[in-house]
Amino acid sequence: MTEFNYVIVDKQGIHARPAGQFVKEAASFPCEVHIAKGGKEVDAKRILGVMGLGAKCGDTITVKTNGEQEAEAAEHLRKFLEENL
Amino acid sequence: MILQGKSVFGGIAVGKLALYRKRDDQVKRKKISDVEAEIRRFEKARKQAKEQLGTLYEKALKEVGEVNAMIFEVHQMMLDDLDYIESITNMIRTQGVNAEFAAATAGDNFSQMFAAMEDDYMRERAADVRDISNRLIAVLQGTASGGIDGEEPVILLADDLAPSETVQLDKSRVLSFVTRGGSTNSHTAILARTMNIPALIGVDFFGSGSKRQDETSAEEDRFAEDGWPDWDGKTGIVDGYTGKLYIEPDEKTLSEYRAKKEADEQKRRLLQELKGKANVTSDGREINLYANIGSVSDAAGALANDAGGIGLFRSEFLYLEAEDYPGEEVQFAAYKTVAENMAGKKVIIRTLDIGADKQADYFGLAREDNPAMGYRAIRICLERRDIFKTQLRAIYRASYYGTISIMFPMIISVGEVRQIKEIIAEVKAELNAEGFLYRDCELGIMIETPAAVMISELLAREVDFFSVGTNDLTQYTLAIDRQNPKLDNIYDSHHEAILRMIRMVVENGHKENCWVGICGELGADTTLTETFIRMGIDELSVTPSMILPVRDAIRKSRAFSQDFAR
């Protein structure tokens, strides 16, 4: 398993549109992808769960990838977060 | 009858009211026998709903742009969400219920999850989940979605509008949106802003709790059978400036609003037609047309009105809003933000112009008998160098993030300009030593004293530009206190003395390669635009709302009279 932490800097937090984009990016990898925030963990390939995390500006989220291409997925998602959130 | 709501977009609409009733979405729970067949029915409906959303996305993309259309893509993803799908199929499988009921229940559950969240924006997303469930149900039941009947454009009153409902509406038939629920983040509000039509939210048209302002209509409103007020087809007015909704207004109100709306529309047509066009006379001379602003947030208005730059950024707000001298970082942040927002366009910052009618207690300025001619502006700055240097350091540091010019107010002598330049040299040396990055800024002065006009030839050798402050220049030249109403009848803003002074300043400036603009109120006087252009003025800086009217005047002007051109 590969994991990393990321602090949301976007003022709006993970809202509908960026959540949609994130889910799309996550779904493009074969491995499992989960996001955790404050003890709650959701499947990053499911948009309602990702939106339901309610991650706001300043929140730390943990992205975990597990399985085939997990390292690439983690790297790619980290980049995505840095560029968009 | 007048109801009060909250405006989310300004403007006036006058027209027939139409109440948007949602279809009866009462979903009945039914027992089904063939579970697998019901799941197949659900899957088929889900596929169809996604196709509908794809079509809506394409439609919205054309009508309201990618950012606003994206929501339908998000809806498609929600329909693909395994949590959502599983919650529906599990319910069908374990409870043997119909797909409609399962979809409605799943929609309620997920929307409750969002409704319980802290964040306002997320709470709004509860409507999205309900929306996709309603879409599924509509497909399953084979019913079409609601819309507007008839051909005449209407003021649409609704409880709240889901995104799919707003995009399905024929927008050429909507004059205004009025909703009972919603927030400034709701789709209706966003859509209204995109469509440029007035919209109100939070208008309680069911009567209870509404702030009725017109108590004369004592009789009970008639309500239709379904509990909605009986207003369909009645005349209404939406005032997007005050947030008021008028139901069946009297003739006088109606004609007043028709006139307001006409004036509004004329202004808008002017704006629309002139956006993106050059500030060029009919015979080809181009003028720079900039905006005067007095705060950081004003820059948005300048850009929205197509300003070519900021011709006068009054820095006083930083001092007047504060309890104590604003520090370098606060000022740096403000100047940098404006420079960045203007994205490379020129931003002319005028240094502190305090004193006279603009006072801040902490400066401890003594009362004066004649403050307009007293201790103010550059006179304070050259004495209180600490204050002046703080501001200059902030401006130079911000200069790295855009194109900043600096302008100094109330200049009467060459000596003052030279002192300023010495201080600037010190500031630059300090910044160099501390490793701050900055760019070289164009330096200019306000021409607002008769003295500056008379020695403009000498001053032009010292600076890069002049900006004529016509308000003070007129007051000093005509010896008329503008605050004194007794003198109104002899105050003549078009006085020949002022026009000749401006001409003199332009000629003297140009001799020394110094460009000349006007940033006083006279610059926005469209009856003088052609006169200024013929004098050779290079720039006009006006309040943001006057940019397009002045552009119009420029485009109708000729830089040379016909005879001269021949």
C-alpha cells in the first residue's frame, strides 16, 4: 500500500466539480484508491462518498492506493491535488 | 402587494407571473414479484437518465459555458456511483419494492447526508442528489418534466429549481427567477448571473412569515387548491436592485418600472455593443481609457467594464479604514492583488492624499481654517517620511507582480518632485540590500494646482506622465469652494480657463515626451470628450461605470476637424 497526506488549499474545498474530476482520475487506475479524513474513509472512485467527506480548505486528507500501479496512481493523484485543490 | 426577498442579480423585470409547480412526484411503494426484472428496469432507466444528462450537458455547454455545464457531468457520475446504485438494487432485492420507490428513498438518504453537512455549498448539493433520483423516477414512470406553457416570456416563481429544471427551461421565455428557497450559491442564482437577468431568492410567496410591506391589501389572498397563491398570469415586477417582488402593482408603479427598465436596457445595450472594441476615434486616433478605483475590490468592476488599466488607484482607503498607520505588508498585499488582477495592464497608484476633507484621527492633524489649501497629501508625505517610505516600499515590492506606475498628488514645484525621487532612490537601495524584487515604475504627478499648470514645461522634464485632477484644479483656479452651495450658480466646470489650462499641460507635456491624461470628473464628461481628444490628450481615467459611455463618445469623435484633414 502507498499513501500520502495532502492539505487542501483551495478555498472552496472538495466541491462537486473537483470531486468529479478527482474520481475520474482515481477511476483511471486499476488499483484500489481510498481517501480518509478524520477517521472516515471512503472509496475514491465513488463520487458521493468523496463529496460526503466534506473536505474543506485546511483539512488534511490521506490518499491510499493499494494494488496494481499503486505507486503511479499515488504520484498522479498527488499531482492532481496539487494542481487543482 | 409587495414581497421582500434577497437579490442575487440586479436588473428590472416586468411581466406575467408563472408559478412553476413540480410534477407530482408522489412515489408509491409497491410490492414486486420479479426482483431481477425490476433491477433490469432500473438499469435501463439509469442508462436512459444518463443519456438525458449527456444531452443536457451539451445544451448547457452552449448556453451557459463549461463551468456551469460541468454539473451535469457530475450528475452522470452520481448515477454511476456504486454506493448509490447498490443502495437502490439492495432495496429492490431485499425488500421487494419497486424501482421508483427505491430510487426516491436512496435520493432522500443521500440528500439528507448532504443537508446535514456544515458547509453551505455542500448543503446545496442535497438538491443534486434529489435531482438525479427524480430524473430516474420520471424515466421509470414515463412522465415528461415540467416547463413553461405558452409563448409569452414570464417571471418564474418556484419553490427552488433543480439544475436539470433550470437548464430544461426555455430561457428566452424567462424574464426573471424568483425562488422561495435557494441561496446565493444555488444553481438558480448562478444561472441568473450567467444569463444576466434579475433574480430573487428567499421570497416567501405562501404568505406566512413574508415581510408584507403593503398592508393596504387587507383581503386574504386567494390560494389555488394546491396551496399555491393564485397568481398565474397576473402582472408582476421584479426589482433586482432592492430585492422586491410586486404582485399586481398599480399603474403608476408599473409605468415607473417600465421607464426604469427601458433606461436599464438602453444602458446594457450600450455596454454589450461596446465591449471589446477599441477606444479609437472615427479618424483613427486611439486613446487609453482607464478606470478610477478606490479599493481592491473595485478592480473587478474595472475589468467587467473593459477598462484598459487603472488610471487612478486612490490609496487612501488603506489609511481611512485603519485605526493606525497601515503597515508595509498590508499595503503590499493590496497593491499586489490589484496588479495581479489587472494581469499586466497598467495600474497607476496615487500615493497618500490625506488631509482636507479626508481625515484619519491617528494622523493627529490640527484643525485648519482653510484645509483645502492646507497641510495635505504630498506635503504630509515629504515631512513624515516614515509614512511615505512605508507606502513606497510596498508599491515597489508589488511592482514585481504587474505593471505599476506611481503618481504624486498636490505638486506645486520642481523641488518637490526632486525630493520624491531622492526618497525613491533610498527605497530602491533598501530593497536591493534586502533582496526584494521590483520593477522600475513610471513616475507621474497630478496636475491639480494652477502652479503646476504654469510650470508644467519644467515638471515634464522630471516625470513620465501628467494626470490632470480637474476637481481641485477647478476649485483652485476659479477660487470657488465646491462645498459651498451658494456658489453653485457661478461654478462652471467647462470654464474656458480650465480648458485652456488642460491644453497648455498637454502641449508642455508632449514637448518633453510626457504623456498626459485626465483623472478628474471632467474626464467622464462626454460632452468634452472630442474637445480633449483634439487637444491631444493621451488618456482618460473615469469611474468604471463610465468607461463604456466614454468609449462611445470617443468612437463618435474626430481627432481632427474635417477641414484640417482635407
